[in-house]
Amino acid sequence: MANTILVGAQWGDEGKGKIIDVLTEEADVVVRSQGGNNAGHTVIVKGQKYVLHLVPSGVLRKGVKNVISNGVVVDPVSLVGEIEGLRKLGVKVDGSLFLSETAHLVLPYHRELDGAREMLKGKNKIGTTKRGIGPAYGDKAARVGLRVADLVNPERFEAKLKARVKENNEVLKALGAKPLSFKEIHAAYRKAGDYLKPFVTNTVVLLHQALQKGEAMLFEGAQGTFLDIDHGTYPFVTSSNTTAGGACTGSGVPPHRIDRVVGVLKAYTTRVGEGPLPTENAEISDMLHAMGREFGATTGRARRCGWFDAVATRHAQMVNGIDDLAITNVDGLDTTETIKVCIAYRDGKKRYDYLPTDVEVLARCEPVYAEFEGWLQPLDKIRSWDKMPAKAKAYLKAIAELTGARLSIVSVGPGREQTMFL
Ligand code: GDP
Ligand code: IMO
Ligand code: MG
């Protein structure tokens, strides 16, 4: 398998975890290169459900190296909890999980600030996961962040943490939030530091050596294209580059070593949190929620749902250079008689074929729809493209063509086996 970047081509939760797990069969290394535990990637193997937040989704296959590289923001206490949770389910990460020395830490004051700033924004809130992601990346950019290398150096950690807690407590007080105890944070995070120490390494060198040996790499994108800090619906975005370019800066693997970009899409659209979603539709939201689907893997929030938005996915193809598409959750449309697809936006007399950059314009845009006939039969037991109903094939081919990339993988259920390759 070629070195592959897998990105979400919508607003996150496209089914990246499931597709990573399927593709990992042929990968040697799986790399998380951005985001943090705001991600929730669901993998279902033999009926057992795993939700991964920081640990790469390659962890469920034996013999695969799993790397949390420099571009990720890591809450050490949360990572320990995740590793322990996996252990309880019989998944061992010792010897197969590697954590970058230069990954930045998410600390309790980041989470508190995230919550306090959201509160202050009131109705203009972003709807973050409140995991402290924005403040942690903010500290990184401001050059005051603590990194994994600090965490595993007790003296340095104590000194740096003390200074940061002091400053952030002043900010928290000014925002009307409660100050935090240095002692408590220090004790809990030092303990996590000792636990994580065996996993800590120079992941740039590790990845470089893997490249030299010709090992196949799979980059597991978190979030999605329209949550990207540069290319998303700013300010209703996350704080990292979720698009393909982020995989290189976030890992130290050079761009010319990337062979392929896979975009993961749902057969419809979902978004969790605030911000414009042009094809949002109450009917499809209610239908999917009634089926027990589309509740967030990290926060449990109901996701907002809408029709497939080909303007957005076409834009995602352009920004990421998507070669291949993996379309998931096709079975979510099994009972829909007429399926709509947004092919352009209209704002008064102006037509848009790509996303307008101004969110206020985007929020006013009206979708222009094309209609497709539904297949009205369950797809979850279908295992080959040849057996797919003609109407489902026509729909999937049309949305791939509108997006401008090759249709390569089709998923009709959350399990590994419910996957077809074209
Ligand atoms: P991620 O963040 O992109 O990894 O996606 P999430 O795991 O947050 O959300 C995707 C949801 O869809 C999870 O509950 C998956 O188990 C589920 N899923 C993925 N592919 C399919 C599919 O083809 N059909 C169904 N029914 N569920 C799917
Ligand atoms: P995965 O990897 C869906 C959304 C939040 C909010 C915005 C900013 O599972 O696809 P943040 O906490 O990052 O500051 O929140 O981004 N968001 C996600 N939405 N899937 C995710 O990850 C997300 N991670 C963040 O809901 O709108
Ligand atoms: Mg998710």
C-alpha cells in the first residue's frame, strides 16, 4: 500500500475510524498528526465497539505501529485513561504506541478557558467539545506551551507548570471562572508523565526510519475539511489544519513521500457544534436520529444532519487533492424515497460552485438541489459492488463525479466486513 493521507471531507465524523481500521490491514504505521481528544473515532470489530480519541485506529490490528506525532495536542491524563480502557478490552499498546516528544500538552487550564470563553460568547459560541483544544493550540502559537518532553522531565515540568498555572489563574479570574490548584494538577500530570514515559520518543526519526524501510504509512486525519483553521467555516472551526497538508507538518514526513489522499464522506452531511450547514434539513435529521444514528462519539451531542453537499465536497477535493473516495453510511438512506444532492449554492442572483469564504454569506446561501430516486431496500448485508441496487450505484457514482474523485470504497454498516472495494 502507498503512503496515504486519509482526511474527513465534510465536517468531521465521516467514518474515518472505520475506514482507517479497514485500510490498516495493509499498513505498517498509522499516524495521528493533528487534533486531540476532541476526535472520536469509532471502530467496530466482531461486534465490539471501540471509540478512539488520541490513540490511532490502527491499534486494533497486531503488528502495526501507532504514532501520535508532533502536531497533536495531548491531554496526558486523558491518554492514560484511553490506554487503560483499551487494556480492559484486551488491546495492548505496549511496544506499538509511540508518542512524540514535541507534541503539545493540553492541561486543565486549557479546558477551563475553553469552557469560560464559550460561556462568554453566549449565542455566538462555537460549540466546542470543551476539551481545551483551542487554548492549547493558542499556547503553542504563542510559544508558551508545555510539551511531552517537559512532562517527562520532572524539574522542568514543575517550574513551567507553576508559571503557566499562575498566569492562567489570573485570566480565569478575569473571565469569572474559578482558579485552579497547581498542586493538584502537578500531582495528576506527573503521575501521567511517569505512566507515558515508555511511549515517548522522537517520532520524526521513527517515521523517517520506517520510510527508509519502505513501510506503508497511513495518516489518520481527525475532524474534517470544513473544521480546518484555514480552510473551514471560520470561526466555527477547530484549531488545527485538518486538511491533507496538516499531515506533513504535523508529523515531519515530507510531502513528496505522500502517494495518495483518500477523502472520507458520509452519503449525507452531518455537523456537530455551531456554524453554517447549508443543506441542514429537519426531516433527514429526525429520520437518522429516530434510527438511533448520528449522536457524537466524543460528547454524545445529537449531530445536525442534511443532504449531501457536493459544493462542499468539491471544495474539499480541491483543498486536499483527494484521489479516492470512501463513502460511508450509505445504509442511512435506505428508506429515503427521494434523495436530494446540493449541486450549487445561490445567494440572490449569485451562484456558487465552491464554498464562499465569508461565513455570513455561506449562512445565507440557499442550496440548489438535484434529486435521485432512493433504492428503498436494506444495504447492510451487501458485500460486493455488483450486488448493489442500480439506484444506489447511480447515486454513489453521481456524488463521486460531482466531488471530482474516484469512488473506491463503499461502506454499508459500521463493521469491518460491511465494506466494498471498487
Ligand atoms: P469519525 O470521527 O470520522 O471516525 O466518525 P465517528 O466514529 O465519529 O462517526 C461515524 C459513525 O458512523 C460511527 O458510529 C461509526 O460506527 C458509524 N459508521 C461508519 N461507517 C458506517 C456505515 O457505513 N454504516 C453505518 N450504519 N454506520 C457507519
Ligand atoms: P472527529 O475526528 C466532529 C467540532 C466541534 C466544534 C468545533 C470546535 O471525530 O471527526 P474543538 O473542541 O475542536 O475546539 O471544537 O469542531 N469538532 C468535531 N466535530 N468531529 C470531530 O472530530 C470534531 N472535533 C471537533 O463540535 O464545532
Ligand atoms: Mg468522530
